[in-house]
Amino acid sequence: MKEQRLTLEQIYTDSIHKYADNTAFSLYNGETLTYADFDKKVEQVRQELLAAGIKKGDKAALLGTSMPNWNVCYFAAVTLGVVIVPILPDFSPNAIDAIIEHSESKVLFASDKLYAKVSKETREKLDVIIRLVNLKTVGGKALRADTPAVEREVPQPEDLVAIIYTSGTTSSPKGVMLSHKALSTQLHMLDTLVRLRQDDVFLSVLPLSHTYECSLGMLFPFMWGASVVYLGLPPTPTSMLPALKDVRPTFMLTVPLIMEKIYTRQVFARFTKTKAMKAIYKVRFVRRILHRIAGKKLMHTFGGRLRFFGIGGSKINKSTEKFLRDARFPYSIGYGLTETAPLLAGAVHPNTYLQSTGRVMKGIEVRLADKNPKTGIGELQVKTPCIMEGYFNNPEADKEAFTEDGWFSTKDLALMDKTGRIFIKGRASNMIVGSSGENIYPEDIESILNQHELVTESLVIQQEGRLVALVYLQDLKEDLKEHLAEVHAEIMEYVNSKVSKMSRITRILEQKSAFEKTPTLKIKRYLYTEGLKKRGKKQSS
């Protein structure tokens, strides 16, 4: 156990001195930096900021894809007490402008491609603009004026370290304010869940601008002298397979969709090619043997050294998790929110439990509010030393986030067993109230729909008192395309045979293209719910 460090500046200094010769960060087939090399780059950017008059408490927006220089700019800012504002690369130009303005950012770190998303008007208001590719100042008011340099200040535990925007909407931006103490405490708490070694190698495939990847996939390994390799491309089979073979990671952080696709397309599809194979696959002990064989091949595909495969961001499909358990694949499950820096609960292999996110970490309190006496399901509320300071310049959102007695409302519905294991049922805002007043959780129905061999993704809503499913199908063979009505009927029969009477689907509608998703690959439900209701009404008229 490390001595408790309460600022990222302290953690940074500690790691730079202890692990100078270790490899810190690298880009697959690109640049590799030791901790000492990394420190030189960080100091270069710190000098650029100080020379431009940037001081403790100023805000710096960071807009780029995952790469070592993203981390350089992150640490250069936070070790000076500058508040970092990571921006997700897939945000729209309007959303990016709105976030830079709302956060009062004076600095912009940007990759060349994403820089084009920032309007000229927004650029002209900034004091400093630094390119990620070479860490050089290329614009800003400080470049045009004779700005006096400032002295370096040391950040304190209670100082803000980051403002993280959880959505790209421009109407009411919600910037989560995290302190040095909150993030630092989170890193020390993670050590009670999983122990890192200096020889651990992470392969990073998620955006660093998301707090899940930033905290667990960048700050945590940096604290322990481990190394991180950035894929540098979207995580597709074409990009990942050679990297997995060459890097042979020991740690990976992913979202459920990645493993769900592997299971559906590579495992389930292969074992159910014919009617005879389907019949054999339904036999439990045979299926377990097949899964074990597939698991060995999967471990080999991932390089053979994997000891931690983290899955977070949303709930994993039950069939996929059953496969991972049968396969003895070293998967771990986590649950958290940006507002909690982020992890609240987790279960690490081999101590995972089917469909549970595990127990809360030591030091965190949890309760279920407004619990249903029949089901035991209630809204998950927490108290954690890693809680946010609030939403930046958004007092109304602050009021909604906390209860009168100081608990943070996650807005997630959950069940908790006698041992403290948490089972997430879905978002409170997604819950459907049935005609008899019963609670229906669309995520549970969608999980079953997505287990069907022809369904890639789905979305369930209530329309005129009945449940309707919007489904995105896998590429259908020509003979199936001619019988879509029968395909829809077969899917509906499949799901309705596996859910309770009150959760049965009455109609299947086809989604022609893949659903739009968040950075953690969750479907943006709000884009489809209203349209689906209107579409259902048209088809029923």
C-alpha cells in the first residue's frame, strides 16, 4: 500500500522519481516514452503555460484522441493547479464551442483534425492554443501580446483538478467538478480492488476524455509504474488483432459491446450454424465444454498474458457473461459515474457473480431509496470521498443531484442481496410503468432481445400502453430478407418466451442503421424514443 497522496501533483512527482526508467506511454507502432522522457515533455508544456501567464485555477480544454501527448498536456496542466477540461472527440462543433465557453477555458490543447471543429470566434477568445502533435503554441492572445510569465504554484487537495462534461448538449451543459483529493483518493481505493505491478501492460482502446479510461486506464497505471499502449485507432477486429498479438497486454478496459460482439459473432454463431449444432449447444454441460475451448482460443487471441479484462460503462448481456464464466476468462466488472470519479463498486476475477456489479469499495456507503417492497428494487444512492464538488455554474443541477440529507442520487435502479452485491436494473428515467402499475425495466428485455442470433442491438419503449421493440438486425441472408415479417414474428416469440407476461413485446420495428452511441457505446435513447412512438402511431393508423 502506498502512502496516501492527496493531489495528482504529488502522485506525479512520486511516480516520475520511482519509475524513471520504466516505459510509461506509447502509441502502437509509434512513439514510446519512459517516465523520464514523459517528464521532459510535461515540463516543456508547463513552461509554455507559465510563459503565457496561465496560473493556478485557470481552465484548459483538452480536445484530442488517445495518445501519449494527451497525457502530457493533462499532467502539465494539473501539476500546475490548472483545471483540465477533457472534451470527447465525437462532440459536435457547436457542443465543443459551448463547453469551451461554459468552462471559461483560457487554454486549448488540440489535435490537428479536431482543432477544425473549434470555431474561429472561440479560438480568438483563448489565451493559448497548443498542438498535441508537437506540443508547440500555435495561437491565442498570449502569442500576440507581451504577456508576463507567472510563478509556479502547488495545487492543494481541495483544489479543482478537472471539469468533465457528461453530454454534448448546448442547452444546459453539465460539467462535473472533481477535486485533486477526489481523484487521488479514487486511485488509492482502486488499489484495494486490484493490485498493479510495474511489469503490467495496458492496451488502451477507449477515449481518454472519458473518466473511466482516464482514471482507471491512465492515472492508475501511472501511479504504479506500469505502462500503457494506445491503439490509436477505433477498436475494430482489423485494428485490434495485430495489436493484441504484438502488445500481449495484461490489462484492458472495455465496454460490454466489445465482448458482446465477440460472443455473438465468433462464439455463438460458430456453435449454432446448423439445427443439429443448435440442439447440441442447448445442452448445458456440452455448452460449458465448448465455451471452455473457445475461452482458451480467446485468451490466445488476446495475447495469452491477460489477467484483468475490465468491463464497465453499462450492464453486460447475460448470455455473454455466462460464456465468460464458462470460459474462465479473466473478466472483471465495475460500476460508477463521472460524478464519483468514477468507480463505486466492482468485482474482480475470479470473484465475479453473474449479472452483479460487485460490492461497493471500502470507504463508500450505499443505500436504496424508495424501495419496492415486493421486488426490493430502489434508487441507488451513495456517499463517497470521491464525490464531485458539484456541476460547474449549474446550481439547479446540483440540487437535483443530492438528497436533503447529503446522499448522491445515481438515478440508477438497483437490487442488493444480503452479502452487499449490487445488481443494476436500469436507469430510473427509462423505467416503464405497466397498465397494472407494475415496474418494467426495458434494459432487461433488451438484454434478452440482443441474445437472439439475428439481433445486434435493440431498444424497448412503451407506445399506447404496449411494449414496442426497435431492433437493428445483423446482415441477413437473401432468403431471410424476403421473409422479414416471419423474422420479426420469430424474434418476438423468442423474447416473449423468456420474459414475464407484463414484459411481453407486442410489435417489432426494424432499425435500418446502427444506433448512435455514447463514448462508452451505450445507445443514445433520447434520439429514438420520441421518433419510435411517432413511427408506431403511423404504422397503427
